[in-house]
Amino acid sequence: MLVLKRSDVEKALSMGEAIEALEQAFAAFSAGRAKVPLRTVIHVEGTAEGDAIFMPGHVQGSGVAVKMVSVFPGNIYAGKPTINSAVAVIDESTGEPLAVMDGAYLTALRTGAASGAATKHLARRDSRIAAVIGAGVQGRTQLEAVCCVRDIKEARIYDQDKERAAKYIEDMKMKLKGVRFVAAKKSDEAVMDADVVITATTSTKPVFSAESLKKGAHINAIGAYTPRMQEIPEELLKMAGKIVVDSREAVLAEAGDFLIPMGKGVFSPDNIYAELGEITSGSMPGREHDDEITLFKTVGIAVEDVACAAMVYKKALVMGLGERIDLNG
């Protein structure tokens, strides 16, 4: 079995490759060629308290993988990471374990790549300005992915933590050298006139106003992954010409951005236009008009982990990355 560290994963898979892999994976999912049970969450109580989360998936032709994520808030007091993650890859022909790899970077990469695929099919081709609300790890790969598929010239960054926003800009300037970075004082200031809006927070209330959006804007809403979280304004759900999701089942079970408005009777599952895989496969059109507002809502599904982890494994073999161990030794 191959063991791959974060640095190995970073070397093995580029953002552009991840976007292409997910276009195919989403198409397979929406066509019924993938099995993705809803994630299993085990709440752990005792001397420490936290959640252990398991996300299994199978994509025909790619393989089987299980992502294991733990969220233990008390770790901060012990000087340890709050979130830990690993992904196991299993041979779909024999059931043998092939690899275990770092899951933290892989998660950030695949979540960014999902929005990259959505932006490729839903954002205006002449998009030049991006707004990022939430300057954490996810916000970084989100912007990187958007820049892979659109010629972004300006990125406006907003975070409630001004120091974190400043650090984000400092780091991303080195990665995206052709982009002008601006620290926004308010979220609506960042969103105003932006062609692509990225929300990557854990907020329980909308992080920008619908009135601040321009005609033709595209929104990637990647936070709000629990029923209690809500990043996007409810008015946006009425304004959007196309509402696209990674998985209807998953968002209607987990996304507060939809569940909270549904509880008020202002949103219906019928308002969802398509799953992203229906668009990447060509069975349904993406953006059709320059003025339409488009929304991509994702809570993350295991096909993303399967597709990216399988590709990391294949490329790692070719590149000679990682360390081999014999489980039977």
C-alpha cells in the first residue's frame, strides 16, 4: 500500500487536472454510474468531544474511496489541529487497499475544483472580477480554481478577521501573479460589480445582500454545509435564473441555504435547475444568457474525493511519490 503525505498530493495533482476529473465524476454521478451514500457522522463524547465523519464512494472506472474526517474543537487547547483527515483508496476490481493519503489538502483541492467546473459552465466567459468572502483554506483553492477557467484580473477579499484577509492576500499574490488583490471593508463592497462571487464561510446568516449582485453574476456557495448554516440571501434564490447543485439529495438533507428558506415556504426543491453532472455531461445547458444570475450550491460529495484520490494515486505511481508499506508483513 502506498502512503502519501500532503506534499505528495500537492505534487501529484494540479488544479486544472482536478477540474477535468470532477467534470467526468459529476457526470458519472448524475448518470447513475456512481454510488455515494450520505456521510455518516459519529458524535464522540467522553474526555474529549467531537465528530468522526465517514464519506464512502464508488465511481465506475475510477475506484472506491473512503474519506475519514474528524472535527474535535477541543484540540485547539492542546495545540493540535481541530480538523484531521485521511483518504483511503481501494481497488475496485479486487477490493485491495491501494493507498492512504492526506485528506486536508485533497479536500480543499477537490472543493475548489468543483467550483472551477461550475464556473467553467455557468459564469460569463468575459468574467474579470472575483469576490471572495471567507479568507480561510477553502477560499484559497476556490479562487485558484476560478482563475483556472476564467481570466480573472481583480480579486476582492473580505473576511471579518482583517489580519486573516491580509495574510490571504499576501499569500495569494505569490500564487496568482497576474491578479490585482483588494481588501474589501465590507462584504457588499467586495460583491459589487463582481462577475464571480465565492462564499466560503461557516456563517449562520447571509454574508452579503442580494441587492449588491450585478446582472450576470455567478455565485459559488461552498460553505453552509449543515442545516443551521446560511451564507446566501434568500432573495437570491428568487433572482437566480439557474440554481445548480452537486447532489439534490445531499443539499436537501444538509444545506441550510435551502432548508431554512424551505422551512419558511419561500423555496422549493423544484426550483433546482440541475445537478452539475447533468451540465458537464452535456445533457442540460449551462449559462445561456449574459444577464442571468447563476448559483452553484455544494455541500461536497464523495465522488469528488474518489475521483481526485484515484488520480493522485495513479500519478504518484508514475512520479515515484510516497512510501510503500506491506500490511501483511
